Amino acid sequence: MAFRTIDDLDLEAKRVLVRVDINVPMQDGKVTDRTRMEAIRPTVRDILDKGGRPILLAHFGRPKGKIVPEMSLAPLAAPLAETLGVPVEFAPECIGEVAEQAAEALQPGHVLLLENTRFHPGEETNDPEFANALARLGDVYVNDAFSAAHRAHASTEGIAHGLPSAAGRLMQAELGALENALSNPQRPVVAVVGGAKVSTKLELLGNLILKVDQLVIGGGMANTFLAARGFEIGKSLAERDMTDTALEIETRAKARGCRIILPADIVVASELRAGVETSTLPADSCPPDAMILDAGPKSVTEINTLFERARTIVWNGPLGAFETSPFDAATTACARKAAELTDEGKLLSVAGGGDTVAALNHAGVADRFSYVSTAGGAFLEWLEGKELPGVVALG
Ligand code: 3PG
Ligand code: MG
């Protein structure tokens, strides 16, 4: 999709409204992971370099249109200033006089952070009046919040209709990586999809079988597919009412020439507990009183061989119960292989979505993938083949 970038806008002395996603994890008032703050630095820096005055629009949590003091963005100003390396001022409103005055008074070289847009009901309803009130604060609009682009909200969608708009650097990078991974990839393309439930990833699987050459299914979701093939899965986490759906996906994949890879062997235990006694068995041999908690070494070899032949991989979701050792073994081994091939320049590796980043961090390889998305839900919707309203509005 063609869209403007900040290179296409004249930003000299302009008030630049920048939608960012700094919906970061916090504990006891402290930010525990600054990845999303670091990710917007190139955009803020480039705007400042071009003489623009960045005014940041952001949400935090889900206050549902009310002022919820614990969801104020005020505590994020200091860590943000530290991360960006520039002074960050905070306005306790995102529209109206207070916000407008703060925007007017903004010093060159400084950044203004406005209060949580979701304190207003008009944000989530994408109310044109609220979008206009936001738009009054700026001369141009830059969207750098790919990870909130699946929301058609006033600050992610509506506002783009009222101001000259462009994608920020992070938005550009996210879209570029996703484009290279699925829309226009070097083949073969392998997708790895894990996680608990088939039911939450139906659309995603349906889209991926149209796009990729091999689809590796792992995690709890693989159990449903194994059960559908008529294998005993014991006490494993699975959705037994989804077995027909699983078979249908297999049939459709075959018709499209997409190979589905389920675990050839499994690691089972009597319960999910660190250090529990485990057995490694063929995938059709789970004892009735055991549960499948990871893919086995044969599966790892098979997946890694696919990686070696692939040019592109897209990864969403772990292959096993990776938070509990030793059920992190398959995820870690395959993630390391992908990182190694990426290092060698043989593979484009793109990953994203909730647990995935945690799993890659656990394996110690997140920074060796070609691209790790900052997005959870938006990454999933994109894998589902959906148009993201925040992206569409930039077109
Ligand atoms: C996220 O953290 O996934 C984004 O900031 C979007 O948040 P939301 O799911 O509350 O819309
Ligand atoms: Mg979310």
C-alpha cells in the first residue's frame, strides 16, 4: 500500500500530532519493559530534526471513556524522556484549552505528551467531534502506532481524515517487514503457529494456508489437530469440538498445496509442573493419563530442516508450554535455529503477537530475528488478512 512518510511532509515549525503506542507493561508505577518507547524514538527524533514540534497522542489500558487515575499517562513522561533523550512535557488533557495551550507553548526540541485519549468516550466510538478536537492541536498527523492500528478510534483513524497524514518510522518498518514476510515474500515461506486455541486462530490459519508453503502447528492447538487425526491425546489441552474444523483446514491446505506439519513426536507428563518427569513418545502414543506439553526432538529436527530450506519464516505462538521448563525445549531450539539462519543471511524471520515475543526473549534470540513486531492484536489481525483501519486511513 502506498502512503506518505514523514519525508513527504514539511515539518518546519509545525505542530506534529503523533499517535504512538506506549501501552507498556507497568508494575508498582514503574515501566517494566520499554520496548515500545524505544521503538518510537526514530520518529520523534526525525520530527525534531526536521524542526517539527512532536505532540504525542496515546492510550493506556482500557479506561472505557472515563477518567481512571491509575491509567493516566503522567507517570510515563519521565521514563519516556529518558528513553527518547529529550525533554517530555505532560498535559493533563488531550483536547480543549489546557491541551491547546500546552501545544502552543511547546519549546523547540521538546516533546509534549497528552493525557490518555481513552479517557474520552469519543476516542473508541471514533466520534468526528472528538477527532476534530484532537486535530485542532496539530498542523499535521503522523501515525506511528501500528500496534493500535486494528482499532478504528479517533486518534488512530478519524483524525487522519482531518489533517495531512503520514506513517511514522515504526509504522513504516512494521508494514515493510510484514509485506516482505507474507504479501511479497521470498519462497519457500514457513509459518509457525502455536498457542492454546484453534478457535481464536481460525481466520489466521485460513489465511496462512493461502499464503505459505508449509504451516507448522504447535502448542495446545496442535493437540486438537492430533485428536482430529484420531490420535489419543490423553489429558492434553485441546478443543475437542474443533476437530472437524481442524480436518477441514487440513483438507483446504492440501488443496492449496500448503503442507501442514504437526509434531512427529511429543513430550508428555502427568501434569504441567517444572521438573516433572517426562517421556518422549511418537505423536500417536500419548498415554490416556498424560498430557502433551511440548514437541519432541524429531519434530525439532523436522522443523529446523524446513527452516534451512526456507527463505522466509513468520512466527506466531510457542511450540510448547515454554514458561515451564523443560517444555521450552522445542520453542527454544527452533527459535535459535531461525536466529542462526537469519544471522547467516539465509532467512528473513518475522515474529509477533503476545506470547511470541516472550518466547523469543526466553530463547535469547528476539534481537537476532529480522523483525519482531511491537504488536499483539494488530499483528494477528494482519496475519488474518484483515485491513487495519489505522493503516487504511493513511492511504
Ligand atoms: C496493545 O497493547 O495491544 C495495543 O496497545 C492495543 O491495546 P488494546 O488491545 O487495548 O486496544
Ligand atoms: Mg491488545
